[in-house]
Amino acid sequence: MLKHLNIFKWIGWLWAPIEKNGAFFVFMYVLGWICSVVELPLNVAKPEPYELWPVELFFDLYIVCILLMVFPRKLRIGVKALLYILLYGIAVIDMFCYVRFESTLTPTMLMLVGETNSREAGEFFTSYLSMDSVYSPVGYILVLMMAHILWTILRRLFRPRKNDKGRHRILLPMLNPAVGKVVGATIKCLLGIAVAWFAYESWLECQVNKEAIHTLMTRQTIGEVEHQLTQKPKAELYLPVYRLVFSVYANSLASQQLETLVVVKDEVTVDSCSYRVPNIVLIIGESYNKYHSQLYGYDMPTTPRQLALQQEGSLVAFSDVVAPWNLTSYVFKNVLSLHAVGDKGEWCDYPLFPEVFRKAGYHVSFITNQFLPEANEAVYDFSGGFFLNNPELSKAQFDTRNEKLYQYDEGVLEEYDRLKQENTEHNLVILHLMGSHTMYKERYPQQARKHLLAPMYKRPDLKYKQKLIVADYDNSLLYNDSIVAAVTERFKDKDAIVIYMPDHAEEIYNGSPYMYGRMHSAKVDYRLAREEFEIPFWIWGSPLYRENHPYGWQAIQAAKDRPLMTDRLAHLLLYLGGIYTKHYREDLNVISPQYDEKRPRILKGVTDYNELIK
């Protein structure tokens, strides 16, 4: 009997972590339940909680309870008190952000906190902390905290002063002490078996997510973190504490590259500048499939204004251009940096071309409809914008910036019109549009701009719902056409060049597999490259530019069929600006006679586009 009793006791220890930390387990489970069920994913059609949260939360708390058993009882009480403060505090902050800003904790939110001074913090608390917050879902957590405190007080007031043997006698009055021990050990043994089985099953269920979280939290750069989040399975950071840890980690990775960029900016040198083209405009679009543009043979009227400019001879469309990545943030880093894919080092080891232009005496404006820090900003935008929004680097790159985002891209034009009074004799203007970023129907004013309708598409291979999506996409391109044409109109009386390029392309039901968006496949074959990396690219020259620079315009026209990847764009811009600097490379300037047409065009850092079988 004693032998079996010892076995029962050993198995019963599997139950001990929960038994010894019962209040911690129960109240933290309820806290996790509140956060998991109330804080649903935003910006999705049918928001639902993470489906495995019940079992994964059990597993997580059981592991924490096991770790708590390592501490002696008195020290364990202090450790649990510290955990209560942290977990309740983080949950309240996370829920408050969700209620007030429609966002859980994000890297951008943490970055904004780091840039907030004491006065701004005081104004924040005065503005947002009110009884309204108590009556919101934040109140659920506050009620749980009050219940926990009340339970702790009552438990201490009415705690029985009897030892374990006394409790056995109260629970089992009809049994003698020996039998009571056996029954108690048996009950604990059964509970231990049940807990062990459930913990094991929980691990089998949540193992994939745990591995995904580990992979995410061991990436070496913020770009790798972003890319990891495009892979499946995607890490589900379903608890506030996980989101906080991730936000801290993402900011630490970004800060490493920021430190490098800050050092590099001080090394920018300009020998001289002839201001070859006084006004240079770079329009960066979003998610543009070139095969939905009339400039490249599309049979629907998506770009009538651009087509008219081409026909009059002021717009040159390049035929063989690819993006280095199908992620906006990666493209921005490669386009703005004077680093080209295949060079030594990373993008952040080289100057950013707006810094060089400012150093040369150009007035640099940056108006973006995407990369402004907002509390609910996704990690993708954080990754693409952190080096643009850092105060020191922003000051080094730009003289003029916008301070808000707009529902539609015409807001970018209105903002430029408001800020252009700050322009000087020599200007570099960078306009970053929302373009055709999903959801497509939200990228253009529905009432006034819905010209293309699903019944117009004679494609029996598509279902009606798919035709609706294609129509919305094409309408967004037609709206984009009006925006870029309006930009050229603003510079028609100046000596100016306008360059248009989207960040990357987009799948839009152009054959099997029938899908829209991007696949983010690790393997890049030609089909994927055609749909997600080949992009439209054109240069428009004003009448005055074409008159003043006939040889430059001829060089642009002669280069239209040269192979190009947009990681080399910065060197074309430096040439157009007449900027003489050690950072400029003739072999990367697509309109130079010394341009290297055979240089590999490496997509996603892996596949040479030039070697793909078309």
C-alpha cells in the first residue's frame, strides 16, 4: 500500500502546480479569456478570436505554474504579485489602446511612446482617461482585478488554521487518517493524470504556433520579421504580454539599423551640383499589375490619360522593369538607398538618396499616404516607415512633409498644393500613393469613379464575385490614372521630369492559380515574377524639359527597353539632378551609355529574374 501511495504522490505532483497556484491560474485564465475574445482582429471581413486560444492559454499558464514551483513559498508569493502587476497592467493598456485607437499594442505604438515627452504624456492622460474608459471593455479587466483583490482579502480573513491532516479530517470525516491519505493521494493522482493528458494534447495543438513565435522572435532584422509574418503558419500573438514583447523586439531590431543610418548620413558628401533638371518628381504607386495598364496592352480603359500622354510623345513607358521585392517596405529600403542588390553590406550601410539631394541644395518634399506613424499601424508599415519617421533621419532627408493620411490619393495632391509654397528653385518631390492597395473598392470614390462594372468583363473563366474584384481593381487604376495625370499637369509649365513606379505588382486573377493579392512564395518562378514583380515604369518630360534637354530626352527614349530593377533608381535620380558625388555609379544609371544591362536582377534576394524561363 505504501509503495502505491508513493507512486500516487509522484503522479499527483503533476497537479501540484495548479493546486499550489490555483488563484493565479484561474484569474489569469479569465484575464486571457477576456483579452482573447474581446480584442478581435481588426480590418478583416469576419473577425474571430484565435481559435486555439483556450488550449494554448491552458498550456502557457500550466508552464508558468510549474516555473513558480521552483521558488520557495514566501518568495513565490512575491513573484506572483509581480506577475499580477505586469499582466494586469499590460492587459489594461492593451485593451485601452484597442478601445481608443482600434489597435492592440504594436511596434509603432511603442515607438510613439518612446518619442513622447512628459508634457505630451500629461495631455494624453487628461484627454483619454475618463469614466468612459471604465464603462468600456477596459472595465471588464478592472472588475476582474477588483474580484481578485476581494477574493484574496476574504481568503486571508477566513483561512482555516488547520494543517493538511485537519483538512483531510474535515473532508473525509468517516475515514481514518491512513485511508484518508490514500484517498487524497488517489484524487491528486487522477487530477495529475488528467492535467498531464490535457497539457500534452494542448501542446500538440499549439506546437505549430509556438514554433512560429520562436521563429519570429529570432529573426535578425526588422525586414526579416516582416517577411516572416507573410509566411504560413503565421505567429499568433494572442496575449497582450506577447504583443508587448514582440513590439519591444521589433523596435530593438529597427534601432540597430537606425543607428547605422544615422552614422552613414553624416558621411554624405557632394562635390558639386549642376541642377540638370530643376524639378524632379517621383511618384511611388502601390500594387500595380502592369498587364492591367493600357500602356502595356490591356484591353480595358484603365489608363486613358497616360495613354494620351504617351501618344503625344511626352511619356516614355519602359518595357522591362521589375521590383526587387513584392513587399512595400523592402522596396522602399532598396529604392531610397544607394545600395543595389548584390552590393556588399546591407541597404542601411549606404546613404539614402533624399539625403544626398538635400546636401546638394535641392528642396526635398515627401508626401505619403501610407508611411506616417499611427497607433494601429501594422508591422509592415512600421518596417517600411521607421527610417522615414525617425526625427533625426527625417530631418536629414526632407524639408517638407505631410502630417496626416487621406482616404483617397487626391488628398496627396491637395497636400502638395498646400505645401508647394515652400518650394525653391530646385525641387525633388516624392509622392507616395495608396494606389491599389487592398481592399481595392476602398481606393477610389465609389459614387463618382465606378466606371468599370463586372458585366463588362467577358471572362467565362471567372465567377461573378471574382469579376467584381477585378472591376474594383481596374477602377482603382483608373482613379490612379487621374491622380498621376494631375501631377504632370502641375508641372507642365516647368522644367520638370515625372517618374512613375509602383512598389510592386499584384495578383489579380490572371490565370491559375486564380487569386488576388500576393502569394509571398519562397520559390519565384516566372509566373510569380510576371504577376508580382514586373511593374509599369514611365518617365514624363514637360515641354520645357524636352526643349531644354533634347539629348537627355533622347537618352530616356533610347533606354526604354533596357532591363531595369528599381533598386538602381537612385542613381538615375542623381544623374538627373546633376549631382556629382562619390556615391553615384554610372553603371547603375539606366540612361547612361555605361549602364550594365547584364547585371543580375535578384528577386527577394534569391532568384535572378534574367535567368527565369519565360
